[in-house]
Amino acid sequence: MSEEDEAAAEATDEQEADAYVQRVLAELELEERSRPLLPPASSPHPPAASAPEKHTRLGVSPPPDSALDLALPSVPTAPPLTSAREPTAVFSDAEIDSWCIVCSDDAGVKCLGCDGDLYCAACWKEGHVGPDAGMEERGHRWARFTKPATTR
């Protein structure tokens, strides 16, 4: 495109933008003229009545002062009770390493195709034989796993 063509295109764009701004301003002016004017002092709602005025107008006796007191309850003065929880069991790494990797039950199967991962029988069947098992997992071989004896 030559410089003259670019200048003409830029001038056309500016003219279109100016025309658009003029249309928008004209629409805003038309909306201002067509909007009904409300006097600033008039309000469609009466001023809010105070609580005693409302009770008098409705013919109801006001609630006692204690019902209007919405304070929070007092802070407890007794010291907090000590926790009566049982101590949690501590497992050794050897015990944890002999659990099923899915459900943490005692393992009974070692999958030779899953890098020696340990499973309980139910989890191995579900993941390697069941309807949701992948084609690769269906071909995995397994060996029985026996937990090594631990000395304490």
C-alpha cells in the first residue's frame, strides 16, 4: 500500500470514529430529554418509623430490654480440658512397606509387571483382571507376597 492510500484509509477511519461518537452523543441527549424528571424532594416511600412508633402504630407492646440485647455470650472461665485421645499407633518403615499401595491393607500379592508393587488380593484383581483394567495390566504376572518376620 502506498503512503497516499494509507493516509486516505486513516482519514476514513477517523471520520467513521467521529461519526460514531456523534451518533452516541445524540442518543444520550435524546435519552436525557425523554427521561421524566422527578422532583428531588419527593420520595415514593415515607420516612422510616422508629421502633416505638412501629409498636404503637401496630398496637403491640414493645419487647423487654433484654430481648433487644444482642450481645455475644461471655467467654468461658474454665480452663480447656486436656485431650483424652488415645495415642496413635507408630508403624515402622518395614511394616508400612508391606501394605497394599491402594488400600493400605496387608499385601498378599507382588505384581511383577508394576515394578514389584504390593497389593492385597482384592485390589490386584480389580486393577489387573477386572472390567476397568487396562490391556497392559491384564498381561502382568504376580507372585505371592509374604510379610517378612520382624524382630522387636
